[in-house]
Amino acid sequence: MKKQKKVVPQRKTPFSVYMKRYWQLYALLLLPLTYLLIFKYIPMAYIQIAFKKYSIVESIWEMPLAANHGFEYFIKAFNNKDFLYALRNTLTLNLLDLVVGFPAPIIFALILNEICFKRFKRVVQTIAYMPHFLSWVIVYSLALQLFAPDAGLVNMLIKDLGGEAIPFLNEPAHWVGTYIGLGVWQSFGWNSIVYLAAIAGINPELYEAASVDGAGRFKKMWHITLPGLKPTIIVLLIMNLGNILGSGFDRPFAFQNNLVMRVAEVISTYVYKVGIKGLQFSLTTAVGLFQSVVGVIFLLLANWLARKLGERGIW
Amino acid sequence: MKVKSTSAKIGDWIFVLICVLLSVICLVPMINLLAKSLSHTDYLIRNEIYLLPKGFNLDAYTTVLHDMKYVRAFFWTAFLTFVCTIFSLVMTTLCAYPLIFEKLKGRSAINVFITITMFFNAGTIPNYLLMKSLDLLNNPLVLIVPSCLSVYNMIIMRSFFYGIPDSLRESAEIDGATFFQILTKIYVPLSKPVFATLALFYAVGRWNGYSDALMYMKNAKYYPLQLLLYNILNNINQVEVATQEGFSAPGLSESLKAAIVMFSTIPILLIYPWLQKYFIHGVTLGAVKE
């Protein structure tokens, strides 16, 4: 009996024994975690520049605090016309992307789901995924070729039909339309993959039962397919809302030209031009911090709202 | 099979028609570009090119292939893409594999450490200053190292690893295999689909990316193809463009641009259809939450 009692503590493996077995896993993790530490966490220390007067000679810890309790650059940013334009444009373009671009892949998935010829469906899918693999520089150059006032295919067709050339890329309102449209063009196929997978996971018996009850195509779509997609839609919507103030750099930067800068300048490109090109590090770090914090707040809010409405949210 | 009514059949065909239309919309820009790149200058100047080339010739492609600037950038980008893809796959595996072991102490803390980086980004300028302090500016490594691990891709790989039965791993453990052996002998051979998917994601990201080179790289020798293309489209380095194309008709520069775009797109367009069944699975794994 006594001997057995001595064995009992063995159930909790001593740390040294545990490490003897598991050190390899930690060794494997060493490189990726170091990478994240250096390239994702150290930059967070640089965020304090937003609150400090930047100088090249001093280390970030020794720079003096900026005026107004360190909030000088935030105040400056919000009194800066260019930044306010960039903020407005970021919100406008992202909202339009959300309104137009978010439903597009869902609708496409619903359409594809109605196709019964398997071969044909696969070909359509392959073609629809193609634009996703083009870089934004390429997409813009396609747009240049397609929408040029004289030599562009679209304007040539419009003129052939007796219309007038439309300045798709050179006039602000049209530029916004082109920007959003090509965004949808580039992503609708790719983003439909997730929805198609979700549709494939819906129990086929539901459709059969509905058919027996005499439900038509659209009734089934509305009462079975869409409810089946709801969790996926909610998760992706939350992720999109978290990105409402975020903006990739590649897409807007590739699309910008001098004639439309008033509507085309977004936060990411503003930061690049004023920060990296213009060397106003403190101001643009403040702008970047504002962007990141708002992003996190939106994400949390959207997630909270989703849970409040009885959905699963993203965590 | 049940017999369909006529109206249902008409409905089917309407959906087919919509799909054909969408496919055309996806393809037309590329076809138009291809036609332009293959057409003779005269027709281009007169704006006569729609979807078929007129005055078929390969002059634009010959010019591109004889210009060392493009050929060099092409091979440099190809090399960069290859190195990045291999390196990123290794990093992703190293990160994803240990995290599937529930017995790993500190696992949840590590998960939090990783997840935070997904939702909070320090921003452009802090990243730039980091590169500066690491002496990576204008160093070709800056196009490889900073983007070598995507947490999103790591999650895809981890989800795939979770799908491999635990029993395989456990029996190997009982047989005395080390964790490293289990990785190389069991997990890697079974994970070819997810490796194919992520290789495609990383390769496309590197091939298509230009912002890191724009921000961190001043040495034009190391410009990836997309940045070179961006500069050409926006007539940056005017002098260079002028000396190169100044003597030729404006039409040729149009077909030249078209040829350069084709030249820098074709590798990806040739690869992705073959990996379709893999990446569909990969994207789906990414959307599955834990």
C-alpha cells in the first residue's frame, strides 16, 4: 500500500521529465515565435512615436513627449484636411465595397448551386477564380486598356453604339464606380468558395422534403440554402466590419491617378506618402494607431452584436 | 431521377446563361489585352482592336524578351517567389505542428500570442522603422523575411493537421518515435494537399506583391516584376521610358505594355487551374473556426 501511494505523485509528470519528451516541440516553435516577436511585436513598441516628438538621433525611449500630453499629433491629424479626406475616402470606399462586394459572392454561389451540369460548373468556377490571381497592378493595367477614352474596348463599343466616351478612370465619380466594380470583378469568384462549401454541407434531405412539399426553386433557396449559409455570412461580415477603416495598400495605390486623388487617397496611401516619403513619422504613426484601434473596436463590436443576436461570432 | 417540368428546365437554362455571361465578363479583359499585344501598330493607332488581333505579329513579345530589364526582373521575381514559398512553408509547418498537441504546456498562451498579431497591426511606419533599425532597407532579404509567415495560412495548415487521425500519432509515440520524426514521417507525407494550397497562396502573394518593394527597396536592381510594371504604367523614370519608346510609334508602346502585362501574368494563369481542387479545400479549412 505504501509503495502505491508513493507512485501517485508520478501522475503529475515532473517538469524535467516533461521537457525531456517535449523539448522538440518547443524547439520547432522557436523560429516562428521569434519571427512574430521581431516582426509583429517590436513594431508595437515603435507605436509610442505617435505620442513623441520624433528625432533621428535619439532612441524611441528617450524622445521627448509631444505637446498636449502627447496627443499633439492626433490633434494635428484631425485638423489636417488631407487626412480628413483620406479618412472620408477610406470609409466611403470600404462601405461601398461592403454593400456591393459582400453580397456578390453569395449570389454567385446561389446561382452556381442551380447548375446541374457538373463539367460546365467546374469550368465556370475556374474562370471565375482567375481574376483573384491577378495583381492589382495588372488589374489596373487591364482597366487602362479596357476603359481608355479612345482605345479602350468599352468606350469603343459605346461610341459604336452612338454614345459618348465615359471617363471611367479620370473623373472622380466614375473612378469610384470603376474601383468598386473591378474590386467585385476580382473577388466575387474567389469569395464564393467558402459559400459553395457551406452549401455542400447542407443536408440534402431538406431539399427533398421541400420538393415533396411542392417548394419551387426560389422557395428552396430562400428557406433552405440561405439559412444554411447564415453562420458563414455572419462570420465573414464580422471580419469585414473589423476592416471598415483598414485598407489594403496595393489596390488603392495601383488605381490612383492625379485627376482623382480627391476621392482616391485613402489612409494607407496617405501614410505612405506623408510618412515614408515625407518623413513625418510621428503624425503618420498616430494615424496608423488610430486606424488599428478603430479596427479592433469595430471587430469587437460586430462580434458582440452577432453574439447578442444569437449567432456564434468569431470567438 | 424525377422528371422536371418545362418551366424548371427553362429556369435551368437561364442560370446557365447567367454563368456564361459572368465567365465572359471575367475573360474579356484578358482576351482584349492578348489581342492588343499581338496586333500590328497601325490597327492599334486607329483603335480597331476588339477581341481578335489584327495584323498578327509577335513584335511586342520579341521586344520584351530582348529587353534585359524585363527578363532580369522576371527571373529575379521567379527566384524570389521560389525562395519565399519554400521558406514560408517551412515556417508555417514549424508553427502549426506543435500547436496540435494538447499536452503542450503553454499552448493556449502561445495561441493568444499568435492570434493577437492577426487582429492588431502596429502600422506602416512602425514596420518601416523596424526594417530601418534591422538594416533591412534596400537589402533583398526585406522581400523575403518580413512576410515569411502568415498566421491565416498557419491556421489553415493546423486545421488540416487536426484532420489527421490522432491514433496515427499516438501509435508512433508508443513505438518511440520522436516528435520530429512524427512530423517528417507521418504529417508531412499526409499533408501534400495543404502544402500545395499554401504554396500557391504564398507564391501568388510574392509574385503579385509590390508594396514592400515600393516602401523598403530603393535599388531598382531588386525590383520585382510588379513594381517594374507599376512604374512603366505610371511613366515613372520618364527618361528611361522615353529613350526606350520615344523613337517608336505610340501604338507600339501600347502593345508593348500589353505584352509586358501578359508576360508577368502568364506563369500564374498556367499554374492555378491545376491546383483548383486543393485550394478549394484549403480556403474551406480557413473558414472553419475552432
